Amino acid sequence: MQHFEIVGGNRLKGTIPISGSKNAALPIMAASILVEGETVLHNVPDLADVRQLQILLGRLGVKAERDESGAMHLRVEDEMNTHAEYELVSKMRASVCVMGPLLAKRKRAQVSMPGGCAIGDRPIDLHVQGLQALGADFEFVNGDVLLRVKKLAGADIFLGGPFGASVTATANVMMAASLAAGHTIIESAACEPEVVDLANYLNACGAQITGQGTPQIAVEGVETLTGTEHRVIPDRIEAGTFMISAALTNGDLELEGGRIEHLRAVVDRLRQVGVIVERAEKGIAVSSARRLEPVQITTQPYPGFPTDLQAQAMALLCLADGNSMITEKVFPDRFLHVGELNRMGAHLRKAGPTVMIEGVKKLVGAPVMASDLRASAALILAGLIAKGTTRVHRVYHIDRGYEAIERKLAGVGANIRRRDD
Ligand code: EPU
């Protein structure tokens, strides 16, 4: 196994290119199951999760390969298999995105229940309810969800759950409805830019989707979808993570390709903290004053503050001049980084879905353990400003979702190295 060794204290200065969005690329890759002919995707990040989905798609008869330029070509070659097995699904939850496409195109989808993970329970009841509303029969078979249908039919579907809209459930239902007979309305749909990107891809393939980016999506089913060329949007969570790295290190970064309009809630909170964030010619410019003001943050579905930046924001607020508070309203158990940050000298107290953050003057380097993708990013950020050396173990979490993070950070002045354990 590998770890990151970080010597804190360097000010970050320069330009970081933002990669394509992981959470947009994965469902779009899964959508290729629906499509006749070839899809060419540009800006697909080179990540462990993407490689994992390529393997699953391969098992499902979809050839998914990159050319020399890095573009990914996807083409269905065999439609026999409709089973996404535990061995693959358990390694990556986003595998659940094949459910809607398999059902709509091959009339059968058997997908292993993904189970919980480090960020808490991750049920898929909304995915199943939405697909049942389109006419699918559902049963449980040996820990798998089995859905079958003769012909999907459009329906009015309410997709809100106890924590609001679901991103991948919206994706699954929207993908399936694209090939259903008639008209579908998805009410309480997720508004995330990644859902909009998927809808734009499907429309370019011939789907008739409107309302993407709002809580009501309408889909008029079509007979066939045809492959197209599409460029995946930039990763707003990667951009947000680097924005926070600039804020923490009193740095000055330009995030090339970053889209400020996808990060309004984050920009609002960072400005409250005293960070200077501006639109730049090629992306987003971030610089920081020395003093960090404390703030309150509540995570919410888009356009609220993203849960995927909660841990990183907590690392920042550890060093604010006063007391801050973060409440997690999307995944109320997503707090495994709290104990690790405390080991670096933070003063954090968790009470249910809220963490009280008493600002400290400094963090101190320590060996720490990554528990999930975004928690790992938070520990790296803390290491960038901690006194001494931090070792972040279990880097495979970070490789799932950040492309070449150590190269990008070292390129703007961070002292960070990947080492074997
Ligand atoms: N939920 C249900 N029932 C469902 C589905 C979700 O109750 O059937 C609940 C969840 O437990 C959670 C809330 O609804 O409390 C929202 O979860 P959502 O379904 O939106 O999450 P997801 O679609 O499984 C995607 C991202 C996550 C990101 C969340 C929230 C992908 C591949 N994953 O997950 O990304 O945290 O939306 O924005 O798009 C990450 O990149 O690190 C990551 C975890």
C-alpha cells in the first residue's frame, strides 16, 4: 500500500488544471448501454473509479477504451449479460448507475445491493421505486435487486427521499425514461450539474429531456438513442478542494477550467471566511488573507453547500479565528475525518449531525488514516498547513476520485510525495 508524505507550511502559488468530473463521467459512461453505435467522451478523468466502471461495462458487453488522445470510446458489442455482480458493485457504489440503462435497453437488470460504506447507510430504495413506477417488476435475489419489464411506460414520479433528492436515482430514472413509451415527469429531481451533463449527453444522442437543473424533469420517451461525441464538465468538487487549499496556505491559485457558477454556495461561504474568489480568464482565481473568519455551514443538495466538500471545509475552519459549526444534512454520519483531524491538534466536537469547531492557532503533522475519498482530501489539506510531517495512509481512497493530486499540488509548491508503506 501507499501513503502520502506531506511537509506542511508551503504557500501554494500558480495554476492547477481542473480534470473532468468523476460524478458526471460515471453515469454518462453507464448511459452508453442505452445507445446504438459509438459514443466518444472527452475529458473523462483517469481515476480508479473510472477504470472500475470500464471493467464492469466490459462484463456487460460494452467495449470502453481510450485512444491515444485520452478520449474514451464506448460501444455495445453484446447485450446478453444483465447482471452487475457483487464482486464489482461492492468496489464502487456508482455501479448502481447501470440499473436504469440495463432495464430500459435489455428489459432486465440484476444489480447487487451496494450496502453501506464509510460515509453511512447508502440505500437504493428511491432508484427501485422510480423504476417500478415506470412499470418494472422487482424482487430480491441473493442480495441482488432484480428488475424486469416487457416495456417501460412513462409515469409521474416523485423521487424525494428523507434527505432530499438523490443524484444517482435521478440519473437512473432519467436514463430509463428516455427509452420508455410516453411521457415521464420526475418531481423532486436532483439539480446537480452532473445530472444536467447527463441529460445534455442523452439529448445529444436523441433523447427528449427538458427541465434538467430544476426539481422537475420531463422526459418524452424515444425509440432509439444514437451514439455521439460529448465533453464531460469540469469537476466542481476537485476545484472546490483546491480553492480550500489556497485558502489554507495563504496561497494564490488559478484553477484552469473551474466553473464558478457550479460553486456558488462554496464561494459564498469562502468569501465569508475572508477568501478572495473571482472569475478568472480561464477559470477561477483564489487568494487568501491571513486571517480566517469562522462561519456556519450546512450541507444540502445542489445548489446548497456540497457534502463532497464538507470534510475539506472542516480542515479549513480548524484554523479560523473563532468557533465555527458544520451540519451535515445529506449524509449525517459522514464524519470519520473528525477523529483524525483531532489527532493533528484540531478542536472538534461532534453532536449528532453537527460538528463544533473551535479554531486553533496551528495543526501538527501526524500519521493519519483516510476513511473515504473526501475525508482523505481533507487530511491532505490539513497536512499542507500542519507543522512538521503528515502521513496520510490508504491513498487508494484518494485515487478513486482525484486525478494526480500529488502532482497537481507539488506543481504549485506543496511538499507532497507518494511513498510505499
Ligand atoms: N438516499 C436514499 N435512498 C436512495 C438514494 C439515496 O435515502 O435510494 C439518500 C442517501 O442516503 C443520502 C441522500 O439520499 O442521504 C442523497 O444521496 P444521493 O443518492 O444523492 O447520493 P448518490 O447519488 O449515491 C452522489 C455522488 C456522491 C455524493 C452524493 C451527494 C456519484 C457517483 N456519487 O451519490 O459522491 O456525495 O451524490 O451529492 O455521483 C463522492 O464523490 O465522494 C461521493 C460520495
